[in-house]
Amino acid sequence: LAIGSVRFRKADQYLQGSSFDYNFVKKTGLLKDAYGIINIRSLDKDFQSIDNSTRRKKPYRNNSYDTIRKDIDIASNNDQINLFNHPQYSIACPPREIEVFNSKKKNKEGEKYFLPPYGCASRNWTLEDSVDSIKTKTNSFKSLDRSSGLKEKILEGQSYGRSDLNQSNLSDDRVSGFLFNRISRVRFRDSLLVRLQMGSSGILNNSELYSYLNKENSKKIIAGSVTRWRFQADELVFTEDGLQSNKLSLTNDPLTPAQIRLEVNDVLLSEINSGEYLIKSVKSRVVFEETLSVPFLRKLKINSKDRKSKWFYGLDNKDRDGFFIGRNLEPITLSENFELFIQPQFLVQRTINGATNSYIGYGKEFNSSEEYLPIESADSFGLKLGLEGNLLDWEMSFNADLSSLNIDRFAYSNRYSMALEKSYMVDYVGEIDANIFAAYRYRAWNGSLGETDIYTAYGAFLEKKGLWNSSRSSNNYLIRLGLGHYRAEEFASDNLSGLWRANVYGAINSSYSIWSYKGKDKRPREEYVMPYSPVYISPGISFITNLQTSFTAYGNGNSQNILGIKLGPSFSFGSFQKEFLDYTQFSIKVGSKFKSGQSAFDFDEAVDLQTLSLSLTQQIFGPIVLTSEIDYNIDRSSEYFGKAMNSRFGFNWNRRAYDFSIYYNPTRGVGGLTFRLNDFDFNGTGTPFVPYPSSSS
């Protein structure tokens, strides 16, 4: 039994509580007033070495503890305030009460709040005292106006002494909670993206033609991961089955107050696979800004790898006649090297209509127009299959997309793709990616010409990528050499043609900083806390250039050579920290292509030779941001002059820890919703984030 400031640190893992009771016979434990941080990426590794670390002859000194001391700039002389030697700050304490968020909120009868751990003084903060206000200077330092230089020292990250504190009107605990939040160097790492797309799916630009088989991640309804979580519970029970709690909160936000948190009741957290954990609960909700809560799943998997969703909802007018739903089954392990992924689908809108407009009539040519046809029962169901694995040291992926299970429509309702990829190190060249691909009925998008089908394709290509940066510019390049056989629609007619196609493609993209606002504050960017963005935003002006060239030869003797350049300025104003019109990003780029020859196919014929690209991102108020992008054909000699080649408009709700967006592409008829949770790396322990009422102090 341990009582008092119970703390445990191991690399990126941190745990604290008021008391800890462990039964070595039953192998169960109880931690009260629990708060901590887990890093799923290194959880198994960190705890596998616990036994070795406890056998050290010398006292173990955790690196994260030393880092915290350095980050808050505590000097060794007696006049400096050492928070970690102060008895009140041996554990992390919550910095504010529930009235911070909603002064009208009343405590519900019988509702249980997380209380501050023993040893934490009561607090009664205002919102201006939060770390958001301090680091971003979005509000005035009302409490520090009479602090005799203390405000300036805080802003500059300097050490402050007892004499500075005595001349201010603040106590030790108020200054420490006001400034530090026990965290520093917040770095954005990754995101967990949840996406619902409505409209024709699977369409890519012809410039992405060779690499489309390796872009499956961009089509997932859920992609990415969040691996660094802070958690808090009134009681945490350790058992052989996992961790149990009557009430547990989790947040991906490294700062307090947390902008978003997940609250689960009667929860069991257990490890189901290495690096993969399952959260089961009776009831759960997502709490936004402590003002809005939304019911959530009672079962949730968290892991260090990309997360794949169970349910899929989509709107595919091209192949599935509208709305459909799908369910991702558990992956099937076929061998040590291969896994099979299965997604059965039910085509709701096609079933209700009782007819389909996605297929050509029986016996018609491939390039014939679709007809309105009656359906059979098998037409109400679809299927997606994915096979991933390692074949002779090549990374292999195979995808099958069946929009109908009707055997009579087999040739017209299925799309397939396969890719093999392997990297090689070549002397004097570096790393080169080798790819072998094949596809059946693949969709491509070619600007003003719109959508077209590649009925069959197979071939291989080599690809070399690289980047280089300087103090004022960032640059990247791509070189690709490919050979493939394609059967697709001809450019000059509606006929299908099967030809070999050889292509050399190169591109260089550069961004040169003309001007960047430095500001008076010389702290590193990681020391800023952004309320509306996961990364630091600095006003500036840059000049963007995109240079590309392509040489293509076809089996019928045709050839097409293209030299293209797109360039223009990008302006960024504001720092996205204030509440009203504090961020504007605008860019204008003019493109020109010089072409000789003509393509044999429709999917890669260069028709938009003069283009104008405009984009605008504008904060309206607080987290509300509007975005727009549009590309025009401005070639007066073209029949598509004045036509929008591509366009996209969006409404975003941006916060540091999460964002939500609605977008629509009228050119392609595609729209969707996205929700994103951001993942951060940071130094320090942070502070408990669940608010508590003042009556409990």
C-alpha cells in the first residue's frame, strides 16, 4: 500500500495517483485519483524492460523528468522557485474548476466528478488563466498587469525568482498553473482521419496514373492513428484481464483545458494483440469543449497502426446507383505472409429503385452507353476484396471491387487492380522504387475531358523521389520511367484501342520564402500553443513553382511530348490565434504547357494547355474557416475555354486537437464529410483535464 504522491514513469509512460494498493496473491491493484499518459507506439517496449530497470544498482533517473526540469528553466540557486521540490507539485494537479466552461451549469444530483488528488490545493481559475491564453497572447494578462516585470519574464521563458513573485499579486501555485501546464515542446505528429465521401469514388488524375495502385490509404473511411493519450479516472483497477474503471476519460489534447475528450462508463481496457487495445464500456460519449457531448461507440480499438473502420457508408452514382452500406469483416490470415480483407455491401438505393443505370445492355460493346435496366436480387449486393502480403520480398496488394453479384453482369460490374512494390539501393543514385501493376476497368480523370475508363492495363515502372531544403526554400522532385500495355478509349474516336505505352516523366516542385514574419518572441515554434491549429502558423509570402516534363510514345507510332510550368505567389496573413479574421491564405498560379504530338488515348491527352488556379482559405470567426479551390482553362484557342477543370469548396471547424469539415466538388459531383483527431508528441506530464466543481474542493 502506497499513500500520498504515488508516481510512476517509464520512458513515454506516466502514471500518478493519491494511493495505490496491490494484492500480490490475487494480482489485482487499485489506484485512486488516477491520471497518466500512455504512448501506444512504445507501450510494449517500455514495460518489457521494467524488470531490468528495477535491478539497476544506481537510482533510476527518468529522462522525461530531467527534460521537464530543463523545459521550465529552473536554475539551481535558492532564489529560484523549484516546482518539483515544492510539496504541492510532486504530482500534477488540475488547474481549474468546472465553472471555467459554463457558469450556469449545475451539478446533477448523484453525478460523480473526478476530484483533485490529495495534496492539490483548490483553484478557482478563469479562462484567461488557461495555457491557450498565455502562450498565444490572445487575451491580455489581466492578472499580471501589476506583476512588476513578471509577465515579460514569463513570455520570454526566463526563470523568475522569489523576489519577482513577492512583488506580484500571485501565489506560487497560481503562477505555476498559469504558466506551465507541466508540458512543453508540443509537436504535431499524425492524425486519425474519418472520412465519408459521397459521389463517384476511385477517380484519380492522369498525372497520378502510374502510382494509383499504391494510394489505397487515401480511399479508406478511417485512416491514420492517434498513439499518445492522456487519461484520468477516479479509480483504476488492475486485473489480469486488463484495466477497469467506473468512469474513465481519455484525450488526445496535450493541454488542459482539453478541447475534446472521450468519457466512458463501466469500462474494461484490455490488450487483444501486440500494440492493439480494446475499450469496452456500457456507455460512452465524446465531450467537445466541455459544452457539447455526443453519444459514442461502446467498443473501440486503439492501436499504433492505421485504424480500419467496421462500417462503411458511401454514395457511388457511377457503379452502385447511389447510396450503399458495407461492413468490414475481421481480416483472415491465409499464411504468415498474406491477409485477406472482405467488405460485403448492400446497395440500398438500387434496391429501392428496383432498377440500375450503371451497366450497358447485354451483348453491347464495352464503350457503349449505360442503359436503364431492371435488376435481379443479386444486383442488390456488392463486394470488395483486398489481399495484402509479401511475395518473394515484394510488397503485394490485390483489390477487387464488385458492384453486383449478378453473374450475367460479371464483365461490366467488376474492377480489379494489383501491385507489386520493392525498393532497391543503387550506387550513386540512392533508393529507387520498382513497381509492377495490372488493372481491369480503372477510372481516370483528365481535366476538361472529364472521366474515362482504362479497360485493361499492365506494366512496370521505376520511380525516384527526393527532396532538398535551404534556409528560404523547400524542394522535391520525382523521376519516373514506365512501360505498359493499355486498352482504353481513343482520343480521336469512340473506339477502343490496345497499345503499348512508354513514358518518361519528371517533376520539380519548389516553394521559396520571400518574406516571413519573425515576431519579437524568439521562442522555438514548439513553445507556442495554437488554439485553432495543431501547428505553428506564421504570416509570410512565398513563391510556388511546379515544373514538369513528359515524353510518351505509343505502339501505333503516335507520340506526345509536354513541357509544363505552373507558378505564382502564395500569401499568408495572420497567425490563426485571434478570434476574428486572423488567418487568410490566398494563392494564384498560372500554368502553361507546351505540347508536340498527340496521344493515342483519351485518358492522357493534354487538352488544358493554359490554366489559372485560385485557392483561398479564410478564418471567419474562431474555429470557422471557409476554403475554396478552382482551376480554369484559360486557353482562348481551346473549345474548353472558360471551363472549370476542377473545383472544391469547404466549411471547416478547426481546433488544435480536432477538426471537422464539409466539402463539395461540383466539377466531379463529389462531396463528403471528414473528422480528424490530431496526434502530438510532447515533453512533460501535463495536468488532469476533467473539470471538477468548486464545492468539491
